[in-house]
Amino acid sequence: VARAGALLTGLLVLMLSVLSSVVTARDKQLAAQDSQLGIVLGQQLGILESYFERARTIDALLAANPVFTDFYRAPGTNDAKIRAGGPLIDRVNEALAYLEELYPGRIGEACFIDSSGAEIARVVDGVRAAPADLSQDEDANPFFAPTLAFGEGRVYQAKMYKSPDTHNEVISNSTVITAGGHTGIVHYEIALDTFRMTDSGNGVAASIVDADTGHTILDSRTQGIAGATTDQSWATMIQRGLAAEVTTVQDRRVAYRRLPVTDGNANNWYVAVSAPQFGLGWTRGLGVKSLALLAAALLTIIVSGASWVGHLRSVRRLASYDPLTGLPNRTLFTQRLQAALRPGRGAAVLLIDLERFKEVNDALGYRYGDQLLQQVARRLTAELPATTVARLGGDDFAVLLPGRHGDDVRTAEAAADQILAVLHRTFTVEGTGMDLEASIGVAWSAEPGLSAEALLRHADAAMNRAKEHHTGRETYDPTDEQHSPHRLQLLGDLRRAIESEDQILVHYQPKVDLETGRAAGVEALVRWEHPEQGCLMPDTFIPLAENTTLIRGLTARVLDIAVRQAKCWLDQGRPVPVAVNLSTRCLLDATLPDHVFDLLTSVGLPTSLLELEITESTAMADPDRARSILHALHEGGIRLSIDDFGTGHSSMAYLQQLPVDELKIDRSFVAQMIDSEGSAVLVRTAITLGHNLGLLVVAEGVETADMVAALRDLGCDIAQGYHYSRPVSAPDVERWLANCPGYDPARRAA
Ligand code: C2E
Ligand code: CA
Ligand code: CA
């Protein structure tokens, strides 16, 4: 931000300085231009004003000339005198011709007119008119009446008109002569063109403008008389009604002044001097230096702007893309996923984990690892070109597939299989062939309103399952709540519960010898006194704990409580074997036997009073490992029992090799043995099998006296179930035991 700020400030200062120098130059130019306009205006005004002065001089000159009064004083009619000719009329003509000689080229016509309207003499361009050519109706001319009305000793300047004699645009001057009772007019024309200034060639125009019509009469740049040419800019000038001003009219600087209104002048004129239009003026105002500066400033802005944009783009790229593979990173992927999960839409996510990637990195180095990742990225994008393929970090890749129907999840699974096939083709990095295993988790937005994080978590859970079970691809099952926040919360609570003194409780359920009716032992069953949720049964938290290492701590707690309780009963003179349930994970823990024996030793309970229950599937998960642990326990004198028999898929041969002492028929078969022939067969078979293997057979879930009778008939050894007692607290089980013939260690041994 600081860098951008400094750059922008610099640019701003540069621009401002360029602009101010441009404006200064421009102001200077304007001032110079205005003063030039003032000079030209003065010149044009001078020309006109000197004309008016001359007009008065001529007036005086003519009025003082006695030839006109002499003519009138001579006897006879005007006509007679004209026709008679001679010196009288010659002197009149000479005086008129002299006027022309005095101002050659300016005055083209001069005449002497009687007040009757008849011409007495006329000279045009130095040529006197023949008496026959003299006009008789000069009184029709617009100057005639005003001149007569104006009176002696004054000059009337008529409005511009086209001379009938010279055919030039002219203005005329006329003055009255009186003598011998006669009145006449001396009249002469001046060509308008003679007021024209020579064009300066720098675009400055001097114009004479008729204030009444707004027409340009004369313009220094054009030849001839403009006449009816209208110029809009003069309209504004005239409208303002000012006598003089220097102003800007239609992009031009204009200096103008109105001619003073004088008596007897019919012409209402402005003199206006205008500069060329600004368009050109501006660039001329910019010196080479300021132009170069401006160009440099613009260039700097463009270059820095472009580099800034590039910088921003690369920053954005870095923030959203993985530099190694060029794929979108987790941030961008999550953003796109969020967009895809907008209401009414949905998406499937594939999370891909490369199983053996770490080995490649470790064995061959990061250079190979990096190249391998790049190749993986290329294969993925080539395989699914229209979708978002992202690298979430390390060897984790993700694919986003839009869609929200059940069918879409099939498509996603198909895409996952496609990816698996592609990744299973050998990679070659610098000549070395490498084979990768991949696990893919598929999750889709089955429920509306699912967040991107939740969907990614689901895909992650599915991927972990694929890894665990080596299936390659797994799809998240929404009913599998394993990863819900609720579960996570419960796991946290459980961890604290195991550490606490009072939350983990153990209830006990008696087992009864079917032949003698004596107590055959008790099974320890865990209960969790949750601070908020109350007493929780094992189904709600054991499966959860089994997925984590918490199960070890929990089992240790139960073992500890049960062993101490058994010792307590032993000390009370009531030896009862206690059975504790073990989970799969416990059987993978090689330290378990030592732990158990250490506990028994420290508490002082004989090994014969502890039983451990394992399920078939537990023993089958990793048979070799489980077997060595079970052997260690068995050899140490601890009785082992196969729990939930009938629900797993154990092989008879394998069962035979396990060092077990007891077989517990699952309560689902026991419960149905009365009603269902199949269950009855299974119970009978299990009993026979157990006996053939030399094992004690226990029936779980015995709820009625009928079942007890049936089991006794089948030769079942021990029964356990609500018929005898529910799992109850230690004091309650003590009360139960008090009402029942005691446990007989001798029988067990037999
Ligand atoms: P399980 O080992 O099969 O334990 C016997 C279950 O059957 C007990 O359920 C018990 O209450 C129930 N039961 C006993 N008699 C009857 C009957 O007549 N009818 C019916 N319907 N049920 C009967 P509980 O206490 O809910 O325990 C459930 C399971 O949780 C146990 O099944 C065991 O697998 C597991 N479990 C309990 N405590 C522990 C423990 O400390 N560690 C481990 N790893 N698992 C435990
Ligand atoms: Ca059990
Ligand atoms: Ca059981």
C-alpha cells in the first residue's frame, strides 16, 4: 500500500507540475495574443476614425468651395446652365474631379445634386458625365432626404450600398450647399474595401460588423465585401451590448469595440478582431519541453500502471494457485466449491491421496517428487478438462464436479475410477519408472445447505476409509456420522471422562451355571455417567472410541475397576471371576499382556479370576498379531472367551488354533431359538462345536425360563441374561450373589 501510495503521489505531482507549466504557458500565450488583438483592433479603429475625420475635412473643403454657390447665383435655370456648359459648370466638375484626385482609388464617384433630385454634375472615376446622362431622380436615394434634413455644415454618412456607378460596395458622404435661394447636395462615395486591413497572415482577423444585422461587412482575411455573411459569434457579441471587451467567443479570443455613435452616421458598426480557434492555439501553447514532459508523465503512468496490474495479478495468482503445478490451491478450490453449493445447486468432491508418494520423496528426493506431482496434475487435468482440479497441499488433490442428484454421484464415482486408472499407469521421472497407488474419497452434497468445509470433511472421511480398507475408492455415507461435529464433541468429552474420577462406571451381569444353578461369574459392562447427557450405554460411545486410540484408555479404566472389584469380592470371601470385553485395537497392542499382568499383580488378584472376551471379528482382524497376544494372556492363566459367536465369519480351522476357553453364542440366535428353526440349529451346532473343541459354551441374552430349559436340554453350560439379572452396579450384584449358590472354582476347573 505504501509503495502504491508513493508511486501514485509521485505521478500526481508529475502530472500537476506538467499541467501547471502547460497552464502557465497557455496563460502567457493568451496574454500575448490578447495584446496582439488589442493592437490590430486599434489599427482597424484608426483606419475608420481617420476616415470619419477626413470626411469632415472634405466636408469643410467642399462647403468652402465657391464653385457650387457661384453656380446657383448665376442667372438662369439649372438646366439652361448645364446645357450652356462653359466655365460655370466646368468648375463644378473640376471640383468634383479634384476630390477624386485627392483620394485616388478611394473615392470613385462624386456628384452635385439639386434639391429637386436632379443631378447637376457627376464625375465617375475621373470621367464627367454628359448632360444627357445625368439622373433626374436622385431624391429616391436613401441618403437624399436625411442629408437635406441634416442641414448645412454637417456630413451625412449613408448606410452601405452598392454603387450604381462603380458597382462597388460603398458608403457615401453628403453635405448641403445653399446659395441664391437654391439648395443642393454635394455627394461622394467611398469604396468600403478601402477600409480593409491587410491580412497579417497569423490567423488574426479584423472584421467590421454591422451591429444592426450582425453581418460581417468586411474581413481582413477575405477579399471583397462579405455583405450578408452572418457570423453566430457576432450575435453573442451584439447581444451583450457592451461597448468594448476582450472575450472568448466560440473557442476564439475576440477583442471588439463599438464605433462611437455620432450624429449623421447611419452606420452602426463594431470592429472585432479575433484570434484563431483554440484547437490549434493550445498545442502551439505547449512548448516542446512541456509536451515532452507530458508524454513522459503519460508513459510513466502507463508503464507503472501496467506493472502494477501485473503485480496485482501475480499476487492474486500466488494467493489462489499452487506454484508447483499451476492448479488452483485450497483457498480457490474452497471458494469455487462454495459457489457450486449455492442454493438450488450442488456438487460432488473427489479427494485424491497418493499412497506411495512419500516413499518417492524419501527415496529419490524432492526434485523427483515435484516432477511427479506435476505429472499427476497434468494427467488429472487432461482426464477431466472441464472441471476444477486443485492441489490442496502435499500429495492431496481434489476435483470439483457440479451436480446434485443421485445420478451425479454415480458420475462422480465413475470419474474417480477414471482417475484411478490414469494414476495407475506408470509414471516416468527422469528415466525412472514409478508406480503410484491412489485412494479417492467421493462426497456429494446430498443434503441442502451443506457447507464447503463439511463436504470436504466428508470426502476426507471417505478417502481415509478407502485408504484403510485399500479399496481405492469410497463414497461418503451420510448415515455414517463418524465425522459429525456432535461425534467430535463426544470424543472430547470421552477423553475427559476417562481422565475423570467418577464418569466411567462399570456394571456387572451375572452368568449362571445351568447344571448347578450357581453363579459362574460376572461380565463387566461399561457405563458412562455423562455430565450433561446422563448415563450413556456402551453402544453410543464404544464404536466411536474404537476408531481412536481412546479405546485403550477406556479399556484400561474398565480393567482397573473390574479387577479391583473382583479383588474386593475375593477379600469378602466371595471369589467371582470377572469378564472384561476387549476391542480390536486392544488386541493389536503388544503391551496389553504385560499391562494386564502388572495390574493383576499390583492389585493382587489371581489370574484365574479374570476373563477376557473378544469377538470373532476382533480375533480375525490381524490373526497373527492377535494370536500371539492371546497366547501370552492365555499362558499367563487368563481365561479367554469368544464373544458374539455366530455373527462373524470365523473359520473353524482358525478358531481351533486360538487359545480360547469359552464360546458365547450371540444373543440374537439365543433370542430366536424358540421361534426360529434356523437359530435353534445354530445354537445346537454352536454348543456341539464348542464342546468338540473342549470349550465351555455360554448362551447370552437369556430372557425366559423356557429358554433356560431349552438350553439346558441342549447341554449348554452357562447362561447369561435378563432372566437372571440385568447388568447392575457392584452393590446390586453383591445382593444378587447373596441370594444365589456361590461360585464353585472346582467345577470350572473340571
Ligand atoms: P456384549 O459383550 O455382547 O454384552 C452383552 C450385552 O447384552 C450388554 O449390553 C447387555 O446389557 C446385553 N444383554 C444381557 N442380557 C440381555 C438380555 O437378556 N436381553 C438383551 N436384549 N440384552 C441383554 P450393553 O451393556 O449395552 O453392552 C453392549 C456392548 O458394548 C457389549 O456387548 C460389548 O460388546 C460392549 N461393551 C460393553 N462394555 C465394554 C467394555 O468395557 N469394553 C469394550 N471393548 N466393549 C464393551
Ligand atoms: Ca461381552
Ligand atoms: Ca456378546
